[in-house]
Amino acid sequence: MRHLLSHLRYSLPLGALCSSLAISASATDKALLDILFGNGLITDAQYEQLLQQEEVTTAEVLSSVTLAPVQPAPAATEVREEEFASAVALDGNVQRAIDDAVASAVEAESPVLASYGSKGFRFETRDGNWQTNLQWRAQLRYSNPYGSDPRQMANYEDSSGSSFEQRRLRMKIGGHGFKPWIKYYFEVDLQPARDVDADAVSSGARVIDWRIDLAKWDWGGIRMGQWKVDLNRERVDSSGRQQFVERSIVNRIFTMDRQVGVQLRGRLFEGTMADMRYYAGVFNGEGRGVKNNSTDHLYMGRLQWNFLGRDLPWKQTDVEYTDKPTGSFAVAGFTNTGPCTRWSSSGCGNLDGFSKPVFAEEDQFKIEQAVQEFAFKYRGLSIQQEWHRKFVTDRVMGTESDLTGFYLQSGYFFHNLIDAFPAPLELAARYAYVSEPNKSVRSLYNEREEFTLGANWFFSGHSNKITVDFSHLTLDDELLGSNYSDNRFRIQWDVSF
């Protein structure tokens, strides 16, 4: 058999040869005969006959191959390597069959499986108890004339002009360990861009999400760590799963964003008309990257009714073409006392006209906020709506401010109605409204509106898409009695690997 191995390295592909050599020497003869027999190259009787021989010659094996006609072998028990190449030419199908069989045997013995899917590259053990998903994501954006939503008169009078921006560059790592229901996830933002006058540290990498889920039962589980709290759909929907280039003007004022804490969550009455999800948690209340809170905790709750008995994922548009109508109605709220009046991915911050956290008292602001939410998807149609109400009590100044926000957006793949319309193209529209205290005099209010038209071209779902949107933005300044308006154009390539 050693002569057969010597001759085969001239006719088998390199991958098959290397795989064959990985088999132990004591098992080589039988392993090669098993491959030939398993692929129908020799009969059962030939297999038994060859297996019983102490040494099998090249001629004897090749003369037994049924799928590749060969010339009668020389009478000699050994064939010189120089003669083998000219005397025998294995059929291409035989080579591929041997390659596939050896590769399958090697794969079957590997304890780790590798694949690629919607969550990126996946590595998991054969028993399913360990899994890791690795994904990279980037957003490359052009905006004109505003890089962010204009909120004050000065923003309209001094627009930033056109700009290119690496909006988000992120690495996501998630999976489970020990058991499939012990899940983990963390996300690193490489923060590639900063304002020209900001310190270089502003463009440094930062961990924005890290969490562990104990989710053995659907009806109840525990999440702990730091993540975007499950208050409202627009914010929890990933920035890579949006219908427009960016979230609406409502988001900045009303988001809870990322917090450090623990939450009880689950799904009840699954598949029935009473199908619902619930969330109840307690958090530090001072945003991302804070290891302890200075005063009171933040308490939140959310109740979501899946009124058609089917759950709606946290992502926008219906690029998946939901075959059955699926919708949800939710109410949520939270309360917090501390130095923060708003939050973002940068952590604790302040609304316009309110003290910055570094200058505020530890328990200066009491926040009470509620939200009502609706979402629906069906065969390319998506609808999403939120209404927010927020009360900010300034314990130092003795004032109370009432903020209101609302948005409604919808998108549709018109290919479902018109065959000539491109299948990857979605058209969408959004209206948003915000009423907030004036920056200079809190007792007076500014009203802002957003009218946006958008289009998405999906190359590979949300993993690779081009988004274009055009907005008309308005500001009604009650203090100055003036109205301001302007248009904005944005285009973005969002891609995940």
C-alpha cells in the first residue's frame, strides 16, 4: 500500500493528499479502501478480498475501480512512479469523489464548525454549547448642509455646509457559552470622527454595549450589563437596521439610550391573541460607562402587545417580506433623579437650556417620561409610530418643563404592485414633531418639524444597502416670534461584514 500512496500523490489534488497523510499509518490501508468502496469504485467482494491481503499493489486496486476504466496492470507487483503517470489516468470524477470523501471525513471529526450568516462569521462547537459571532460594520455618509439636526436659530443661520463622515465603525461580538441560554454580547465603537476643535481622545475606541442574558425560559429571563434600554423601538432598532439615514428629531430628546443595570424580561401567551412581551429594570441612571450612580436609580417598564400573535423584530423596513401581518402596540415609561436631562451614546448629557451634568446638583433634575408605540409589517409594507411625553422638574430652580414628541414613518416595496419597479428598492416617508423649552427662556417653547422622503436600495438586506433621504426642517421660535426652515440631503452606504 505504501506504493499506492506514492503513486496517488501524482494524481490526487494536494488537499486530498494532505488529508490522507493526516490519517494514522496503521489505518491508512483500510481508510483508502473505505473511501474507494464508499464511493462505489470497488465492489463488496473486491473490498473484502483486498482487505484480507497483507499488501495491496497499485495494479490490484486500480483494476478494481469500476467507475474509471483502466488498462490491465503490468504483471509486476510494483509499478515504478515514472510508469504510473503514463499508464494510469484517474477519471476527474473519481478524483473529486475521493476529495469530497476525505474532506467530509475530516470535517466530521472537527470539534469546531465555521460558517457565515446574518450575524457575521460564526464559530461553534459541535455540541452547540459554545458559539461566537464576529461582525464588522461601517457607515459612510455625505450630508448637505447639516451634519446633525438644527435645533436653534443659530444653526439655521450658520449651516455647516456639506460634509463626509465615517458615521459609525463598529465591531460586534456575541454568542453563548456553557449552555445556549447563557448569552453574551459586546460592541466596540471605533469612533473614527470628531469635531475639528475636539481633543484627539474623542476619536478613541470605546465599548458601548456589554451584557449577559440568562434566557432559559421564554416567559422570563434576566439581562445584566450595559445596553440600549428597551424603552422605545426607534432607539432600540440598530443604527444599521434603520429606514432612513438617521433617526428622527424625536430621538435626541426622548431616548434613554445606554444604561448600566439589570432587567427582567420575557414573553407570555405566545402565539395567542394575548401574546405580549414585558420589560422591567433598574439602572444607574447616568448613562454609558458609569460604574455607580451618585443618587437615585432609574426605574423603567415596558409592556408590548403582539396583537396578531406574532412577534415583531427590533428592525425597520420589511425587506424580509413578512408573509403574515405582524404588529405590536406598546406602552413604556421611566423615572430618574440626578444631574442628567438627556442621554446619548456618549453618556449623561443635557437638553438645550438646562445645566450640564458637571455643573448640576447630584439630584437637581427629576425626569418622568412615557411613550406609546405602534409598529406593523406585511408583505413589504412597514409602519412605525411613537408619541412621547417628558416632564423635567428642576429642584434647584423650582420649575417644571413639559416636552412632547411624535413621529410617524412608513415604507413600501412597490415591486409588489408593479413588476417593472426594481425589487431591491424601497420608498419611505416620515413626519416628526418636537416641542421643547427655549434655550434662553424655559417658560417659552420652540416647535420643530421634520418632513423626510427616503429611498433604500438593498444589495443584501440591511447588511449591504444604500440609503438616500431628503428632509425639510422647520423651527418656530416662540421667544423671537420667528420661523426658520431649510432643506437637507443625505446619502449613506451601510455595510456589515
